[in-house]
Amino acid sequence: MRFAFALTALVLAATPVMAREIDPKALSADVKVLASDAFEGRAPGSAAEQKTVDYIVKRFQQSGLEPGGENGGWTQTVPLVRTQVQPGGTMAFTVGGKAMPLEQFKDIYLNTVRPIDRIAVKDAPLVFVGYGVSAPERGWDDYKGVDVKGKVVVFLINDPDFEAAAGEPVAGKFSGQGMTFYGRWVYKYEEAARRGAAGALIVHETPGAGYGWITVVAPRGENFDVARADGGAGRVPFQGWLERGTAAQLFASAGLDLEALKTEARTAAFKPVELKGASFSADVGVAFSKVQSQNVIGKITGAKRPDESVAYAGHWDAYGLADKPDAAGKRVRPGALDDAIGIAGLFEIAREFKAGPAPERTVLFAAWTGEERGLLGSEYFAQHPTVALEKMAGAYTLDVLQPMGPAKDVVLVGAGQNDLEDGLAVAARAQGRVITPDAKPERGLFYRADHFSLAKRGVPVILIMALGGGADLVDGGRAAGDKWVTDYTATAYHQTGDAWSADWDLRGAAMDVDLVLQAGKALANSSDWPGWKAGSEFGPVREASAAERKP
């Protein structure tokens, strides 16, 4: 059944423009705690993890939730492997017998998700594979059957049509300025691993990546992965990024023009190009350890159809402590807006649900671990769900909300994907607002947050993320909203600057939380099953389980 969102009195009663039920002061108070120095940036597996988990459990309890985790408890154990590239070591290209030494974090960002004690590679050949995409359903193959086993593949970020001009044959073959999953680094590394590459390096360019070099190097060589039965053998041995200028220098030294190759890579005739006479060597120590991290899950059991569910989620993890202080002497990367505010929103939504009648469907509240390191907690949940995903009617994710006051709209990441958007639009109109599609589709935000783990299993999802473009603020309009996104991304995102502030105006954030509260409340009290819009890549997955949702 397509989603027929009812104009209920619940939604119609919402006061235009301002949030009716969500308290901005309550949001601020929880963020202030979670983003304080005492929580040390909330890194998974750190000493601060248990403090974070305990706080979330306490607030879930205070909100009136029941445990929704494993074995009747509040948590779900997520087994992770933590790796940390060690200082020192050597990395270099060699071109024509001449060494080109590389400095970690300046010229290259090298890391691994394998539990190994060294990244050790000697004179590995280099092959440029365009965008590193193999998409037969789109008639695209950058590898062309070339054997890359034992070689280091170098590829471009984003999709093959990202920079395509109108009239180029590739234009529109993917999603143009709207990144598909093929444009994400996660996919590119996985494809390289499937083909047996010795390593994989992405050429960093800010427009295509959606963030600058400072964000690339923010983890400082640390990485996490879900503990795997194969010990990580199915992952590429090492992975990383090349700074744009360094990459151009490498190609030029090998007699190649990076810009010309980028143009060629936008054609279906492109074939991998070996960097003749060029190789890569590295000898770098790696520390690794097993980490037992935790998702925190609460719920309200449905009064009529408890086997059906609606989910709300955010991620509790941030980037922990920087390896050295910044110019102001700060090491804690507090993750106030990314994503302590999303977790604070869950508490408020839970409180409001419990203040009214029990919903007909079960409502799940999840605080995921490991989002910043590859959506690890949500992915683990999707592989080991505590509720049937086939009967999850929809999921709402809060990840980075803007602190600049009321807005006339809400920016929706991934607009046009599924029927949940119709209900969201109704709730927005009741607030006197409109839905604005993601203004930064090239950032691929739809594939960079925890909702994606559920979308891959066919669950209709909504992502509210302020990085999708500046909101049309009541005070300052779109220009002020865009300025905030630009400033936040450049100076705070994944850095020490993402800190709580008494100067925030969280009325706009409260509006966004209230928006998903009202939309989700209507869904939780209906018998509707939202679907995916025609053409969505997730539609066939959902349809495969349609029999599970028959009355």
C-alpha cells in the first residue's frame, strides 16, 4: 500500500512556525552534558564510552522507555576492531627511479581497517582506474577486466558524471550533482578489495568529496571496522587519500596529465592507465585492538500491533581526543551538533510519546555507535535487528541540526526517495514550513548517515541533516543559512570547534525534532506501509518482503 498520510487533528493542531512540544532548552541541556570535556569526545572503545552509554540509558529511563536491546537490556554489543596507524614510518612514490617521499596528513592520508601490525608494501605498481566504478546496470565499467591484483589502484571521488557538462554522453547516467553510492569512498574501497588490489588511494578534491582535506585527516590514522569472521581478509590491505596537489605531481612525474585523464574517465571508452615506471612503498606500524562497543536501544511497545515498528535514531559517537592540542589548547572533539543534538532530540521525542496514549505500533529509539567510522553500529543492528525490519514502517534519523533559530523550511537530504516524505510535507505545512530538497547533493549525504544501513534493507527512511544546505532562516534568509553551513563545515565539523554554545538559538532545531515527532506519531498510529518512489534503488529490496506486511 502506498503511504496515505492522514491529516489528523494531531498534526493540524501544531502551532505554525514554532515547535509545539519540543523544548529548545531541554535540547541544549543534554547537548551541554554530552559535549562536555568529561565525555572526551565520545569515541567508541574509549574510557568515555561507558559514561556516554550510562547517560543515554538514564535519560531513556527518565523518558519512560522500556529496554529494547539484547536479552531484555538497554544495549546491543557491537564487536569492533580498532586500528591506529603509528607515527613515524615511511611512505613514498618512486617514479623513474626517483623517490617522492610522502608526509602523512599533508600529502597522503593512509589507514587500514585490517587487524595487522604493519602496512608493508614494496614497489607496488600504480594503476589509475578512473572513478573505480563497476555498474553494469548503468552500462559502466572503469576496470574493463584489467587485473589489479597486487597493485595500488588510484581513483577519483564521486560519480563518473559529477563534472560532466551538458551534452557529454555520461551526463545523467548516474545522478549528476547528486551522488549515488558508487561515488562514495566506501564503495570504491570495497570494489578494489573485491578485485584483489594491494591498496586503494582516492584523489581528494573538495567539490567531489563534499569536505576539505582537514576533514579527511580528522581521524589521524585511527579507524574502526566491525569484527569479521575472515579477520578482515576481505578488506583492502590499506586505503587512503591523496592530496590533490600531490596527486597531480605524481601523474606529471609519470608523464600524465591528471586533468586530461579526468576528462577521459568520463567516457565509457576509458580504460585503466598504468603509471609506467611509478610505484608505491610504505612501511608503517599499526596498533590494533578488539573493542566491544554498544548501541543503546529503548522502545515503547505497540498497543495494537507490537510486531510492527517505527524507529527514531541518532549516533552517540564523535571523534574523541585529537592527538595534539589545537591553537586554543583544546584536544576534545566534542561532537555537539554531530550528533549530541540528535541524541538529545531522541530524549524529547520519547518524552512526548510517553505523555500521550500508547502508539499502535512499537516505537524504537536507537543511539548508534561507530557512525563516524563507517555507520558501524547501525550496520551491525541491520545485520542483527532486535525487531523485524520487514515490518518496520519507517525510520527517522537526526544527525546535525542547525543552531541558528527558526526557519521557513526544512532541508531534506535524499528528497524524492520514498513516501515518508509525503507525511513529512504535511507535518511541515502544519508548522507553516515547506520541504526544500538537499542543496548539496554532491556531498552524498544520503549515503553518509545511519539511515542508509536500514535503507539498504528496504526500510523507508528520512534523514534530517543541516549539512544538506542552508535553511531559509527567519532571521537572515537562505544566505544566513548557507553561511552557517559553510562556516560549520570549515571550522567545526569533526573538529574541536563542534562545541556547545550558550549563544545557540535552538528553536529551529526544536522545529525539526517536532517535525519528525509529528510525522512519526501519525505513522505509528496508522496501518499504512510507506513505499519507495518509482526508480529508487531500494524499492526492489522492500518489495521482496511484501508478503510479510500483508494484513
